[in-house]
Amino acid sequence: MTAGAVLCGGASRRMGTDKAFVEVDGVAMAERVATALVEGGCEPVVFVGGDAGLLARFDRPTLEDRWPGEGPVNAILTALTALSDDVVIAACDLPFLDGPTVRALIDAGSAGDGPDAAVDVVVATAAAGRLQLLVSWWSRRARPAVEREWLAGRRAAGEVVAALTSRTVVVSAAALRNVNRPGDLD
């Protein structure tokens, strides 16, 4: 089984308000991302970080960041530690993420037989080649390595991925469309 984790702990400075609760087509972005994770086959789906009181209205579990304000590697490690399964990680500001994209990550992570086929992380990239490190599948086996990287001071997701065995999956650029500013919703 693969769990899902929606990262909600960012400061949302460019948006000017908490991105997790910005509505797209009448649905808060965090819940849109959570729904895509469910549609792609993730169970359970949790929120990591953010305002737990406000997130409670979506009736999903919320995990408190172990190290609030320390960035996405903190949230990835929080999810890998709390959940006993492999985990698809997705940022809350990707409201166009869809089930087929999530499924592609899960399939790529679980593909192959034997130790040579094992990967720690599968990263989605758009056809243009832009890595989207916060839409990714993480093996539960990667937790000790991610923790080592964290303790070594690595806070950038790209640095952590570079230290792991990884695979890249090309997906639709539309599914990876990131909403950071109010104008990105146009």
C-alpha cells in the first residue's frame, strides 16, 4: 500500500494568505491535492504541517511538522517516520495534480523485481524537463537515508534526492502547475 501526504506547512509569502485554503473551482487547494492522491491509489492520505485546526474541516489526519519552518525535507521525513508505507508526497499548491499522475509515480516506484530494481524515490518531471521534487514517491526504505541527509544539514529536497537511488517519470506539465501567487490562478 502507498500512503499520501499533502505538504501544507509553507509560509505562503508570495500568495499573501495560506495557500492550503485558497480555493480553485470552489475547493481548497490542499483538499484538491488530497483528492488526487486518493484517486491515484493512496491510502491513507494525511496533511503534514499547516494549521491543524483549519485542516480538520477536511476530515483527514494531520501530522505536525517535527521541525516547523525547516522546509520540505522536514515534512518528507515527518511523513516517512509517521506512516508505515511508501508515501507519495505532494505540495498543497498543485491544485491540478490528478489521479493518473499519482498512479504513474506509484507504478514507477513499485516496478521491477529484485534489489536491482529498487528505488528510494521517484520524481515527477514535466515534458520540458523541469523536476518537480514535491510530487514524488518515497520508499519507506528511504527513511534512514533521508534522516542521515537531514542530520548532515541538507534542507533542499534536490540534495536529498541526489543522495538516493532515484528514477524520474515524465508526466503532464498541466498536472504539475504550481500556484504560488494570486496571478497564478488566472
